[in-house]
Amino acid sequence: MKDLVGWNGLSDPNQIHVGQALRVGAAPAAGGAPAGAVAQPIAITQPVDVQPVKTPGDTAPPVAGGFKQEPRGGKQPYSDEAWASLNPRATTVPAAPAPAAPEPEKAPGNTTWLWPAAGQVIETFDEGTNKGVDIAGKPGDPVVASAGGKVVYSGSGLRGYGKLVIIKHDANYLTAYAHNQQLLVKEGDSVSKGQKIAELGSTDADRPKVHFEIRKQGRPVDPLKYLPAR
């Protein structure tokens, strides 16, 4: 400390100011090199550009300011939108389409079956209790052939059916029309699809209606699977 006071000619070693230059060695001889270094304040006039230290194999491109900028908390809760943003090429697999309703079975001649009456269905098919469908109507409403064929029965001899018409369409199919009030065809007649064969009634029934059956190879089947939707 004594040398520092002597080298710098300090009258009071306790009065040293910020930025004051201090000699840390003896004064150089004339024409000689300095005997010691002099500490000088460093003036900073430009911002220092700090660059990250690169390691071998680091090929990441530089970013602004020399630092990697990322949002804090890089994780986000799962959602379909978040997943899509991470997988822009991913596409949603469309749901499989619902199977189409089966087409009604064709009548002989590859034609559609025809409703025998225009009323509302009031009783559906049940193989154990109802071997066809019951269609409501008013007495005298037309009953028509569901498909073309030959009348094989016309009468009232079958108990529970009232006045009944049975038409044979081919080797596989028969149709029956029951509870009529009047029959308009007889056995052996050939009829065409849509031809009026009887008038709707209530014989052997509790109300005016036509009971309609389709039989395939002698066995009753559900007419609603054959008749067109309406």
C-alpha cells in the first residue's frame, strides 16, 4: 500500500475516486519500458453480442439474439385440435356408411308386389298368431290382385277367413285375400296385377278389413318384406 501511495503521489490513500487511473509499478526510466501496468477503466460503447457455444455435430440454425426462444410450458392438454396441429397430414377416417335397407323381394315376373288395399296396416305379421297383415278400410273398398296369376280358390269354406280369394302366381307363390263382403272372380280365372277381385268387408272378422297373406312354397312369409314401402 505504501508503494501504491508513492507510485501515484497520493496525499490521502483513503480518497480514491471511481474511474481514477492508478499506477501499479514504479515510474519508468527515461526512454525505458514501463515498470508496471496501469489499470485503466474500460468504456463500453457497443452492446456485446453473446453467442452460444456450439458442440460438434450441432447443425441447428442460429436464432435471433443468439438464444433459442421457446414459450414457457411447452406441453398442452390433449384435444383433437392439438393432435391435428402436430400431425397436419393426418386425416379423419370417415365412418362406414350404414347398410342400406334390403330391397323387397320381387313378385313373379321380376315385378314389384302391389298393395291389395289402400288402408292402414292395423295388424302385422306373426307366424304364430297372424300369418299375414290386416289392412283397414271401409265396406266396399276395392281389393286388388297383388300380382298377376290364376284364381285357385274363391269361396267361404275356410273357417276364420270369411269370403276368401286365393291366387297362384307361379310354382312358388300364392296370395290370399280374406274377409271380403263380395267376391268378383271365380276359380280358374286369370287375373292381372292391380285387377279388382273383391270388395272389402268384415265376414268372419270384428271390423271391415282385408287380411292379406303371401305364401312361399306353401309357407306364410311377412308381406311387409315384399310390399313396397309407403
